[in-house]
Amino acid sequence: MGRRVFEWDQVKALMACRLVTLDKCPGVRPVGIGEAIRRPLGKAVMKETREELQEACRADQLCSGLMRGLEGEIHAVRELWETLTEEAGDDPEKAFGTLLIDTKNAFNAANRTAGLWNARILWPRASTFFFNCYRGDAELFLRGTHGTTTISSREGWTQGDPISMAGYAITIFPLVRALRGSGSRQTESKTQSEASGSSQAAGEKQIRMRESRQADRETQPESSENSQPDRESQTGASESRQADSKTQPETSESSQPDRENQLGASESRQADRET
């Protein structure tokens, strides 16, 4: 199913599910229970193509399966909140906020056509499998006290399908990427997204301050190491000057007998001329 396109009549029975409703208190969450073979098929596709999905979404869409993505998101938002709080102070013009959004019935309400198109462009290795699974309206059978009701699944991704999370991630990824240009700071995780924002200048200032502190930490050990040879050279120079000052009197004392000998020699030559 991942290598060529099949007719919908050939896979329609495979994609049929028994529908189960879970009470969310309040609300209802529909979960599809499909054929057992769908799970190993979906897991095999995810195992082989997960890296391509993560490469396409990166840190903009954490539900793509990025390793340690949720932990990094929590720490990033916490650090950003503390930094912006410190920079804003009591200035109302630097006020900022955090927006938490919970999408209602996100998996089933997503635009399936947009998701298949996004997968074809951004996640081509899995796009054929996605198209075969969701190109038509799957039949969902809901059993009740008054018999069985059939519902057609025309939008979104069936919750319970191993590829449904990836389908949701790739469907809304262009929207998440478009929000990057709004000047806000946000991270996207499953159906909830946290947006924390201030001005672009504040973000750039934070980066510069962090780089400056890091550079100061790196240069301090080098400065202390470089100053040690300077102290040693200064000590050696002072000792050399002190030794020179000690040798100068000795040199002057040794030169005194030489002058006396020269005077004696000149007097002797003078006496020789007179005689």
C-alpha cells in the first residue's frame, strides 16, 4: 500500500472501523477500532519514514515525534517567561502574555484533503500509504441498544490509527509555520499550543545578552592564564635590574686600580723623557 495507488473499493473493507465513544467529561471522543492488520502496517510505515517527518517539522511541530520535544518545550517556555518578566518590569508597553489553545475534536475535524496534499509535498515517502488509507469515506459502525448505525468518515484522521498523530501534525504544520511570522514565540504540541510573545527586539536582546555572558565566561580563564606569564616576566625583569645595580659598584671599584696604574705609567714615561 505504500508503493502504488489502489482503488478505494480494494481497501474499503480494510479501512472500516467499529466506532467507540469515550466520555471526556464533558464531551465525547470518538475512537475507531479497525482491523488488526492496520496497526502493524501503520507502525511499519512510521518506523521507516519517521525521520523524514521530523526533518520536515523540526521543532515547529512537536507531535511529529521529536525526541525530548515536550521536555524542551516546557523548559523553553519557562525560561522565556522569566526573561520577558524581568525585561518588562512595570513598563506597560512591554507587556506580554501566554495563550493556551485546546482544539475541539481536532483529529476528526482536520481537513483531510489539505493533510494529504501536505504529506505529498512535505512527507513524500508516506504520502502514498496515506492516500490509500484516506482517499475515500471510511465506514464507521456504531453499535447501540437500538441496533447498529453506520457513519461515514469524510474528514480528519481516525483516532486509534498509528498514523493519525502524524496525519494531524502534517495537516496543521503550514498553519504553525505561518504563525512564525506574526512576531510571537510559540511551540505546538498535539492539540494544544502555547504562544508566548513580545517584540522582536526583546528576543534579539535576550540572545545577545546570553551570548555576551557566555563569551565573558570563556574569556575569564584565558585572561587569568595569560596574566600569570606576565607576572613571571615582570618578576624576572625586576630581579635582573636588581642584579645589574649590584654589579655596578663592583665594576666602579675594579676600574679604580686601572686609573692608578695608568697615572703611574704616564709619570714613568715623563721621567724617562727628562733623563
